[in-house]
Amino acid sequence: MKSFSTTLLCLEDSYLKETEAEVVKKGENYVVLDKTVFYPKGGGQPSDVGEIYKNGNAFRVVNVEKREGGVFHFIDGEFDLEVGDKVVCRIEWNRRYKLMRMHTAAHVLASVFFKDYNAKITGNQLDVESSRFDFNLPNFSRELVEKAIEKANSLIKEGKEVKVYWLKREEALKDKEVVKLAKAFPPSLDYLRIVEIVGVDKQADGGTHVKNTKEIGEIKLVKLKNKGKDNKRLYFSLSP
Ligand SMILES: [Zn+2]
């Protein structure tokens, strides 16, 4: 069987809301396209939702996943799409933009925790209403977390530029900032995608981000959870 890979346009341009594409594979409840604006879930960022259009008919995409053979767009209900069809795919932009703001905010906050408190981020899950991250920090207090958020917000307000570019693996690994997370990336990748919040944070990352931290707004602490001696969890939202 022929195998396909889907070009992920969102990795080059996070602000792209729609594109024309061709159906290259279909299953009972999904289609694979030759290229897409949808972000497939991964790296703590949920997938986009949206629509695939053909001849004026809209089919609802409810989940998107990267699997062997390309990016699978799971469709709710019956759909009339065949291999070879030319379609238009469009994401639900309000949701995606919120996730972009959340993702960049999470990087700024994680960087403050790491640089100022030597805390290690052990996991994160972004979402539209609130996002959470887990971190490892022995001397932990609500006051400390509030201080970290305050610092993150002042960096955000400064309007830091966010740059996305690809670096050759060997080159990227020479950079101390990138190295702290690069181990998580499979050695098969020749190039790493770098997301740099200028003057704040730099890491290998596959998510979608805003172009300037000003777009984030303000981080609000929602709640804190003590999940054991070294394991803390925090939830934050964004305003507006
Ligand atoms: Zn990220």
C-alpha cells in the first residue's frame, strides 16, 4: 500500500486558517489530506477542530491525530469524501488562537520557574479555558507561585517577539537552552524546530505560538494542587 505524509502548514504559519487540499486516504470515520492547516494533538496541545468543505458541503472535523500514513482528520457523522477529491479545510480559529496564546504563555511561565526557581516542568496540558502544568519544586508556596506569575506577566507585557525556525540537530544541541529538552526528540530528526521567545526562552517545540507575547494578555492563577512532596500542579487561565 502506498504511504503518504501530510504537510503540516501550521508549523510554518500558525496564523493560516484555511487551505485547499486533496484527500489521499479515507477510512470509516476519517480522511488523510496531502496538506492541512489542522494541528494534530501532541506535545500537550489539543488538536484543532473545524470543517472540511467539498462543493459547498461542510463536514465537521472533531479530532485530528498524527498517525502512521499521515494526519488523520476524524469526522463526525456520515461524509461524502473520496480519495482524489479537492477540498478546503478550515480550522475553528477562536479556539486555535486561544491555544496559541496558552502555549506561548506556558513557555514564558515555565521559563520563569526554571530560571528563577530551578523548578523542572514534568508535564503540561493546554486547553481553552484553563491549562495546567506539573512541576517539581521542593520549597513551594502559593506566594512563590504568585510571584512567578507576576514576573511572567511583566515579561509578557514587554511585547517579546516569538520566532520559529529550524536548526540542524547538531547545531541545536550545542545551545544549552535548547539541550534541556532536546533529549525528548527522536534521534532520527535531522532538523529541530525551535521556538524562541526572544530574551526569555528557547526550545525545540512542535506547537503553534503567537508572534508577540503582547497577544497573550495576562496569566491568571486558577488553582494550585499539592500532588506529593516534589510534585505540584498549577492551573492558569488567560485574560482577556
Ligand atoms: Zn511547547
